[in-house]
Amino acid sequence: MDLKNGSVVTEFILLGFSGQWELQIFFFVTFSLIYSTTVLGNVLLMVIVTFSSTLHSPMYFLLGNLSFLDMCLSTVTTTKMIKDLLNEHKTISMWGCMTQMFFMHFFGGAEATLLIAMAFDGYVAICKPLHYRTIVSHRLLSGFVIFSWTTGFVHTMSQMVLTVNLPFCGPNVIDNIFCDLPLVIKLACMDTYTLEFFVIADSGLLSFISFILLLVSYTVILITVQQGSPGGPSKALSTLSAYIIVVTLFFGPCIFISIWPFNSFAGNKVLAVFYTVNAPLLNPIIYTLRNQKMQGAMRKLQFQHVISTQNL
């Protein structure tokens, strides 16, 4: 291990969106509005699913958990990025960086697994409707949620346990909006070839396998609908295309960064924004605002709130 002048890195510098002050203000306002909308949308979805009796079904139970993961993932990355847009010195402590990477991979891995569970729920509901209540039981739903959180924990621990003790004694500049694990590993002052390969295999395979499983499940669902009622395909295609957009925005950047993880390029930050900012915003829009049953539950809760207020 080659220590440079005996120095030890205690903090990292995040370059983020460096540029003119006017551009920084623009990004600050834009991302603040996006983050506020993301939190509000996901909290609203969780409240509606919790308090609306018409939405106490497996699909909406999974949607509520997805919203919680989306909000957590966005909070872990976006809040720090927004704060740095107003700071001239964009730094993060060593342990702050490790903590950010831990929770980012934790929530990201859990969400990837939960999306597969949601696709399975949709497959059973459409392809095996007569056996839906038997197959998708409360026990299975609880198992899905526990498995998704366990997968996220194992995924992040398998990488962080090897990263947290790496020696950092030289460069400390990360050319991204948050602590990106591959870029952080590259800053270690030792040979990290084996760890680099493991990170690629771990994150890349999780993203790729999840993405392929989701596409296959949506394809099977669409084929099943086309073979059913004549009026079904157009509506199903509209719904599934929206789901595929969300899945692509979530997994696309993950897969792309996993293929070229240790090269810094201009589009890296754009992909990071799609993964941590846009996807958590689009999920409540796609899964909620386009859902007529969800809209009806929102209006019913609003009406009940008005009535209860008038009776006070």
C-alpha cells in the first residue's frame, strides 16, 4: 500500500453540477421542486392506500411499500445534492459517504426486488384470475416485502463490508452528484481489481436479471390480454407501456453504469439524476394518477374529510 506523504482522506469532494452561479440557482430550484413533489406524491399515495378501504388489496399494498422505498432513495441522494448546489465547497465526510452508499444500495436493491413482486402480482391477477386470492395470500405478500428488504440489505452489505475498510490516502474528488461506489473504490490507494469485478457482478447482475424478468412478465401479460377480450389490448398496452417506461428509467442507468462503472463521462451525472431523482417522481404518477380506482379513492377521502370538517 502506497501512502502518499502519510496523508489520510477524511472527506471527499463531490463535483456535482459545477458551473456558473445562475446555473446553480436554476438547478437548486428545479431539483427542490422535483424532490418536494416526489415526497408529497409518495406520502399521499401511502396515506390513500392506508386509509382507503377500497384499496386494501395486494397490488396497492405493494404500491405503498414501493412509494416508501422511492421516498427514502430520493431523500438519501437528492437532499445532499440540493444542499451542495448552494455551497462553494461541496464536501462529504468519509463516513457520510459510506452511509450514503449503504442506504442507496439498500433501498435500490429492495426496490428492484419489489418491482418483480409487483409484476408477479399483475401476472397472477391477469393470467390466473380464478386462483388469484389463493396464490397471492397475505402470507405471500409479507414474504415479498421481507424478501425485498432482505435482498437490499444483503446486496449493500456484500459491497460495503469490503469498501468501508479501504485505505484512502490520495485523490478525494468524486465527479458525480453523490458518492458513487465504483468511483469511490477507484480512489483507494491499493489494488482494487478484485473488488471492482465483484461490484460489477453484484450490482450489474441484480439490475440486469431484474430488468429481464420484468420485461418477460409484462410481455406474457400483454400476450394473455391480447388473446382475451377484443377491447383489452389497447388499454393494457397503454398501462404496460407506462410501467415499462418507469422500469427502464430505474434499471437503464443502473445497467449502463454497471457496464462502464469506472470511467467518468459527461453523461454519468445525467444517468444518476434519472436513477435517483426522476424515477421516484414518476412512480407515483404512473402507478397512481393513471389509476382510476386510486383517483376514486382520493375523491372519496377528500369528500369524507370535507364532511367531517363541516360536522365539527
